[in-house]
Amino acid sequence: MRGMTAIGVLVAVAGGGVAGAAAYFGDDPANPGSVSLACVSAMGLALTVWSALRPVPDISGVEDRLDTLDETAREGQRKDRAERAKDRIALKAGLEGVETSIGQIGDDVAAKITAALEARGAGPATIETALQNMAEVLASNDPDKDAARAAIRAGDVDAAEAALAAIYEKERAAIALMADKVDQARQEAARTAMEKASLAATRSAAEALDWYQKAAETAPDHFSAHIMVS
């Protein structure tokens, strides 16, 4: 409705402007530009009125959208800066760790090991972990690791790896042997508890039961002990 009103005003102003200009300049054949000048003046006035009366578009939604996009961009920039800062911290920590490992191993040995691991395609983090563990092997006083230490000092990571695998198999066998000894010791302790229980039974059934329970707890696979407490 307001648009239609503005158009009506525009027509009225234009018409009035033409009429007024014609009256001012006159319809004189000697002055052929009078009517044209009147039209130009009228149109200028009409455009001024139109600019004042035309409806102003509502751009609040657009402004809100722009604000949201701007905030999203700023948030993305903040996250990007935070990620870069974390990367710098991690890189610094990694470099410090590498320097520590190299200091413990020695520059020459560390260089040999690093070159050998890089030839395998290992990355910086993997190499750093390997250097730290090789430093522990070199610092160890375990005589079983003499071959591994020699291989590490020579930069022969394949030989060092094979030596450590052999040491592991030996240590696992020792664990199994210790487990057998522990089981044997449990059986012997359970047998002793059973013997004590048999004597206690001659004077106190309750005390005998307590010792039978101790035997069963000490050696869960002791069949006779479980029979006595069942």
C-alpha cells in the first residue's frame, strides 16, 4: 500500500514539476529547451521524493546471519591457534626427549640407531620411544643383556631386537619355573596344614576344620583338603 502511495506521489510531483517548470520558462518557440529543462527538474524532484518515501528493507536477519558467520570464523581461528600451540608444545617436548635420550646413549650411538630406524621407515615419535628404551638397556646391569648392549652400541638394531627376544624367552621360562616352584611350595604347605588338622581333630573338631580350610585356601587344587571342608 505504501509502495502504491509512493508511486502516486511520484507521478503527482513529476506532473506538477513539469507544469510548474513550463509556466516558469514558458512555452516559447525561441526557447526550445524550456520544456526539456522543466522535465529534468521535475524528474529530479520526483526522485528525491521517491527516495524519501520508498520502504526501507528489513536487514536485521541478514545482520544476525553475518554476526553468526563472523563469530563462527573467529571460533575457528581460536581453535586453529590452540591446535598450533599444542603442536608447538608437543614438538618442543619431543625435541627435549630426543636430546635426553641422545645424552644418555651418546651422539654416535644415537645417530647410528636413528639412521637404522629411519631406514625402516620409522617416524620421529617411534624413534624417540626406541631411543629411550635403548638407553634403559645400556644403563642395565643385567648380564643377560650384554649381547643386546653390544648390538645397540654398534647401531645394529636387528641384532639388538633378536637379542632382546632371546632374553624374553629365557625370562618367560624362568617365570614358568618359578610358578612350578610356587605351586610345589603351596602343595607342601597344604600338606603340612592337613597334618596339623589331623592332630587337632583329636581334641577340637572346630580347630581341625579351621586348619583344613587353611589347607584348601593355600592350595585350591588340593583335592583332599576340599573333601575335608565340604
